[in-house]
Amino acid sequence: MTAEFSNITSDQPLVLIGGGRMGSAMLSGWLAAGVAPAAVTVVEPFVQARQQLADACPGVVLVEDAAAVQGQPSVVVLAVKPQVMGDVLAALPDWPGALFISIAAGKTLSFFEGYLGAEAAIIRVMPNTPAAVGAGTSVAVGNAHVSEGAQALATALLQATGMVDWVNDEALIDAVTAVSGSGPAYVFHLVEAMAAAGVRAGLTSELAEKLARQTVIGSGVLMREDPSDAATLRQNVTSPGGTTQAALDVLMDNGAMVDLLVRAIAAARKRSEELSG
């Protein structure tokens, strides 16, 4: 167990509100990182979901609602859908001194302060779905009551599912949402588009899908292992006058692909701002 997790005990548990896909992914990461199962309580109202968690994470305490949580939580991770967050917060017991971490899109620090109190230590996080395989990207921002120790604890918990960065300006979370929060969908659509283009070039749909999928997977691994920037990696694949150059001449024509992504990310950021109110 890391030093940051030393204050997470059965008497001062880490409470996870919501055992869905992202919540269960984070839970698996915490246990792998050394958090004791008995020091984690999951609040999950659905019986089937609790059973799945019991099978996957033996020793973790599972309860139906927050009123059944034992002890005084050290950390409370809020992993429920944004549309039910208000009801969940309204039903929480009084847990003074707890660090609250939210992974709900669109819900601001001031929103949580309205329910938890202006003095509560609150961190807002934008993760993404690769957290389910330990390859996530999370960006966090805290309110004025988050201490250095609380930030270190949050970093350790989030690192259990991938990389973590912090910003000081909460407004940047909307841009983070647009780039990395929604970003996996852009990559998956790239695979769809490459596979469709492969079919039009004469490949079977099965082979085209396989080639597109593995190309993206392999390129991601290469980027992880090679510290070169993306432009250098692209240039390393591109022989002057070759096949890759011919394709890039289309994709990069007058900044076509960059312009498309700029517009797409701007649309996602705008929608994130709208959802944040």
C-alpha cells in the first residue's frame, strides 16, 4: 500500500457511490494498487450490480444506500450519472472532513458546494473510458479547500487507472472533456472510417476491420513506447513520394483534418459548457 492510502481503513473507508462501468474500473485499479478491499465500501442500489462486484472484488463492502455506510469516510468518489447527481447528494449523510471526488461530466465545483457545503474539499475529474483497461486519461481540478495531501491522495487513486494531470482553471475542464473525455469516440470512429475505406478498396469487411483496429492499437503502443512527438512519428512513416505521402496529401490538404477536428472539438466544448450551466 502506498503512503497516500494509509488513511483509508475500514473505520475511515473509501466510499464509492456507483458501481457502474467507470466506478467498477476505478475500483479494480484501487485494489490492484494496494487499497485493502475491506477499506472500500461501494454504494450500489441494483442487486445484480452488487452481485457482479462481489464476484469480481471479494472482500469489498457492498451496501444498497449511503445510509448503510459504516465509519467516517476519508474519501467519497461520486461515480453516478450527472442527471441523478443532485438526488444522490441530497441523500448523503453528513460526512465532515471527507474528500469528495466527482467524475460526473458537466457538474461544477459550485454545484457540489451547494449540496456539500462551501467548506467541503471537492475535486472534479474528467476521466475517459480507457480507464477500464488501466490506460485512462484523467484531468482534475480542486476547490480552495483541497490540501496538498488530499491532492496527492486523489492523484494516487486516479493513477490506478492511467495518467493524471491537474489544471488550476475549472473552465479548462470543458476543453478537456472535448479532447480526452470524448476523444476515444473519435478514435473508434477513425477505425470505422478506415475499415469502410478498406472495403471500398476491395477488402472484405472482416479484414478491413481487423487491419484498421490493429493499426490503431499498434500505433498507440508505439506512441507509448517512443517519446518522439506525434509529428515526428508521422514523418517516420512517410517516405517522400510514397503511398503514405499520397494519403496525407489528401488528409492534410489545406489543413483539412486539423480543421475538421478543430470544429468537432469546439462543438464538444460548447456542449460541455451548456451542460455545465
